Amino acid sequence: MACPTCEYLMWARYSEAAARTAVTCPCCYTRIWLVDDTGSAQNAGDIVQQQIAQALKGILR
């Protein structure tokens, strides 16, 4: 994601967005609150967990 103040590109985790935490830009030190209004971060995590479970079922058979 890009910092809204200085446009510095940085990483954020899905879990940080789902938990609505704040991250600090390492370039300009602006505090950025992560908001997941649509729930897409939580949904992505659920989809990944389902895919892992399906893959493990195929291996363990």
C-alpha cells in the first residue's frame, strides 16, 4: 500500500487490516489506521484456510 501522505510503498498484513490496527510510515512517520469496511481481509483469510485444508486432505488420503 502507499502512504497517503508521502506515497511511500510499504507492506501491511491482512491480519492488521482485519484487526483495524495502525501502522506507521517508515518514511514520514504518519500514523495510518487500517480499515477493512468490506471484510475482504477476513474473507481472504478464510478462503486460504479452506484451500489449505483441501490440499491437506488430498495428501493425507
